[in-house]
Amino acid sequence: MEYRKLGSSGMYISEITYGNWITHGSQVEQDAAIKCVRTAYDLGITTFDTADVYAGTRAESVMGKALKGIRRESYELFTKVYWPTGTGKNDRGLSRKHIMESVHASLKRLNTDYLDLYQMHRFDYETPLEESLSAFDDLIRQGKVHYIGFSEWDAAQISSALKIQDAKGYTRFISSQPQYSMLWRVIESKVDPLCRNEGIGHIVWSPIAQGALTGKYLPGKKPPKGSRATDKKGGANMISRWMKDDVLTAVEKLKPIAEKEGLTQAQLAVAWVLQNPNISSAIIGATKPSQIKENVKASGVKLSSETMKAIDNALGNLPERDAAKTVSPNPRA
């Protein structure tokens, strides 16, 4: 495992982050989830990402149990706030009230006194931005949070926040958590250039496009039993956008490219993401330890310019590049 600094901060994180978005507490039972976390740690993954909303807060609880007993200073723990975690009108968004209540609940579920990174899970159109940024700055000053970031913000939103942080003397964002993969490249035109200039590193999610880039799904064929595309608890819905014959046919063309590099298609997908020097880490999920053992081998892989061109040629015009696709829906709507 290799490690990179998170943005312009002094904190190193593993090139591969273990995340439990739609696995722990829903798709994967607790004992299996704990085995996955422990396997990730044993393989050199020191960075773990979750969120209060995942599996209705259960994912944080599972993560906390899985990390129990491991020296706290030896890993980096990330979580997020924004999406509804209850039925109350204030159980969502980025108001000071919800942020303060949510962080304390997350700390309790994660069995820790502090978070290495706390992230605004989306942009909140209803709360004054300064209110949210002030609350995050207070958490840093209180020692409950070390660094702060955001997920799925567009360039204009990022710029607005940075201006307020600079004007008020608040601690700046050092991380962005966008979706990014061979098939989803919407950050490349605006968000990534801005983040590079401002010292903000990316921790990207879905680098394997929910599993579509693994090669396990074939055009005209039913998804394999037990795969994410057959998971009715949420996985099938998330991967459905890629379950199209034209996409799966193009993904098949990646197989010989991966084989030439001595990689699986999943490893190639993660390695491709990590070729961007402003990507601090790529988040992987897993339903079993063997998947983690495979994907960590993407760390440290250097792909040639010829290989990168071959990937682009194989996928053609299929990758989504529209910057307007970065959207934060209103959690109260």
C-alpha cells in the first residue's frame, strides 16, 4: 500500500480507502463486515470512510465495532453529515443545530473522541453557508474534528465557501469526495482544476462504477447471483445506470488492456483513477475479504500513456463529462 497527502494538509492517507456505503448494516451482515474492515487494515488500508446516513446510521455502528481495539492513531476515520437521519424537520441539512447533534451521535456510534475528517455530504441550499462553515470551524477548534471537506459540490459552491473561510479566518476545506471513474468524469472540467489550485484533494467514490467495470456483467446476460446488480436493498438501484448493453460491451474491450498490464479489470479501474495526482485516495467497498485483497493491488500501479489512450478508445463517448451533473438535491424536498 502506498500513501498520499490529503490535499495541502500534512495528513497522509492510504491510496485505497475502505468505505461502507451500501454494504455494512444492509448488504453485509455484521460479522462479515467486521472481517472486511480487519482485512483492509491488515493489508495496509488505514483510511476508513462512512456517513451517518448509511444504512440508517447502522453503518457507522458497524465501523465502530470493527475498529475497536485498533490503536486509534494508526488509522484515519472519516464520516459525513447532511442527509436525513430521523423524521424531525431538523434531522437533516447543514444547520448548526443538525451539525452539532449529528457529530456527537457519529462520535458515539464510531466509539471515538474525534474524527480525522468531517464532510458536508452535499450542499445545503436552505442554510446560510456561513452558518455551516462556522459550525465546522468550531468543531475543529474544539478538537472533535481535525480536517473538513465536502462531497459532490460544484465549482461555484466550492469557491463561495473558500471566500467565506478566508474572509472569516475559518479553517479551509482540504478534501472533496466526488464520484469519479472511467465512466463518470464530471469533475474534470471545473471541479478538479479548482481543487488543484486551492489545495483540495479528492477522495473519490465508485471508482469501479458500482462494479460495472469489473467485467462480471456481460451484455445480454443476467447478472451473476449474489452480485450488486441483484441486491434489492439498494445495490441494484445504484448500478442500474450502467446495466446497458452498450456500456457493458465497451467494458468488455477493457479486458485485454487489463491483461496486458497484468491486472484484473477492477484493479485497472482503480489504478486509472489513481493516475490523477490530485486524487488522494479511491474508496472501495466489499462484501467479502477477497475483493479487498484484489483491489489493494491497484495501489502504486503506473499506467503508461498508451494504456490510458487505449482505455479512452475502448470507452469512446460513453463516459459522462457534463459538469452540470454534480447536483445536491434538497433533503427536505
